[in-house]
Amino acid sequence: MGIIALLTVLLLGVVMRARHQARDAGCKSNLGQLWKAVNYYANSHKDTLFVNIASPLRISNAVYKNTQYSGWGHLYPKYLLDNRILYCPGDPVRDLEWADFGWRHWETEEGEVQCSYGYRGRQGIVAEETTALTLSEIERNPQKIIGCDFYETFTAPVRVHHPSHINVLRCNGGVGQVNKIVSFGPEADDFQAALDALDL
């Protein structure tokens, strides 16, 4: 019985690690799909990209809010056919059930829809807030992040989707991970410190 119990414990550890790795791979795949959709969008809009609506976080999970599309929300449904790509398999809050509830309010006056991936917009990429964000502009800053997966910014410790790291999408289209846990808020200094840690 003791041997069986020991094998069970060891097997559970292996299964849990395999599940974490599968969720992590799915998340990185989603970020890669978002990059493809960004390029489709830019090609249809004379190289110009979308931005976030006003957000105190400056890197926003909102895709629809206050009757406006925001961030990644500009991609759906023309450039990103499957909205499930906007949800990290490791997101403990914004799972598909939660997402389904949110998307039922898509394009309604009271609706607010969020996803797992924060979109940077122009913050820290273009100097002036009124300057358009273009694909050529972000390509001039290849190692800066344009998006990343994160969950909770105002708790300590910061809650994330994956143990010990954050998956990121860089302005050159590269998808990877940064083995740091950062907070994007609530103060401007917090946001800048997060960018300093993630922009290589």
C-alpha cells in the first residue's frame, strides 16, 4: 500500500506539470495568433494600429467598454474569427464560462468585455498620445512588448496565469516568457517599472 501511495503522489506531480506545460503552450500559441491578426488588421488600415480607450492601467485587458472597441477588441470578428484565442488556458478568472457571459454583452450599451491578454497601445512606444500607432513604429522597437498575459495588478503577491513567469508578445512578433512577476499598477511608477522589466 505504501508503494502504491508513493507512486500515486509521484504520478500526480507529473500530471500537474504536464497540465501546466500544456496551458503555457496554449497561451503562447494564442499570442502568436494575435500577432498574425495584428498584421492582417494593419494591412487593411494603411499600417495604422488600434489603441486602448482611456485606462488607468495603460495596458488594458478590455476589448469592449463604454460602447467602444478597445485594444484587441478591434480584431474581432473580421481579423480574429475565434474569440477563444483571447483567453489564456491558465487564466483562473477569465475562463471560457466567464468569457461567454461577457461576450453576450458584446456591442451593448452596458457591456464590458475583458480578455486574458493586456494590450499596450501607444504607451511608451510613441512620444505623443495623439500620434498614430503604426506597424512600422512598433517594428522600430522590436524588443518592447505589445501585449502580455496577466491577471491581477493590485494584489501582493501579484496573481498571474503561469507559475513564476509572464508570457509576452514583442513588437517584432516574437512570443516568449519573462521569468519575472511584475505589477502594472496602480501608480505610474509601477507601470514604468513593469515595462522596464519586460522590455529587453
